[in-house]
Amino acid sequence: MILKKYFIAVSLTLMFQPVLSEPTGERVTLKVLKRTGESLFSNLAYECNECTFEQFDSLTLSRGWRKGPKQIILPTVELLSHLSFDGVPNTLDLIPGILGPEFKLIVKTLEGNIVDINFSGIIIVSKVMRNTVLRYPAGTRFHELTDEDGNIYVLFAYEVNSVDFDRSFF
């Protein structure tokens, strides 16, 4: 397992015409989360790459579960292996219209700290457990945050309302 620090702009939302009926693919992440109780920020995250925004929006979750923000993933993502924990399912079958378990366990958040809350949104630094390689294509813009100790964090996900948005910002 690899522990990394990332930051996510949680509530910076772009308003564009929604594209609801196409599967999101790997550049958009639709996640369901379940707290583990180990810390305020600790949770398990399951991602669905086969879901549409419409299917995700209509999903009703049982007690203890919540939907994560709909996010665009900025780099290319290579999941080297799925996480596995004793007593924790690796997959979930939550959407009747998709054959088989469509949500896959991709990350466990261990801890987090709120860096900033302002009119633009929330910036959270999280320590996570995942086995993922993130690659930023040459020549593309990426965003860094440097804290007062000189640690550099790279933005890799951005919240959106639809899969149809202007990528020129990134």
C-alpha cells in the first residue's frame, strides 16, 4: 500500500449543460463513502466507472453511507491493484441497471486536515491508502499548493456537475 498526500477542491462547482446518460469512464469519479470510525476523516471509498450521472443521482444509500462529490480526475490514473481488508467487501452492487458489482474499493482515507474554507470552496489535505499511479500528461497545466512547511501538494480532482465542462482551465 502507498500513502500519499493529495488535495481536492471539494466544492468548486462548474455549471454547464449536464450530460447525464453516458457512462462516466475513468476521467470522472463517482464514489460512495463509508466512515470507518478511526478518525474524523477516515472512510472507505468505492468508485463506479460504469455509472451515469443520472444513475448516481438516483442512488439511495443505506444508513452509514454517503455519496462523494462528482469529480473530474485531472491526471491519467492507473490502479495497480484494488485494496483488500478483512471483513470489508471489495465491490458493491448498488445499481440495478448495471450487471454485477459496479462499485469497486479504490481508497481508504486515513486522516485529513482542512487547509482552507472560503467562498470558492474547501481545500482538504488527506493521507490515503491506495495503490495508484497518477500521471500528468506533458504540456498540461497542473495546480500546486505549498504549505508553510514547504510541502507541495498537487490537485488531482475537481468537483463538477456534469461530464461536459470546459477542460481549458486545467
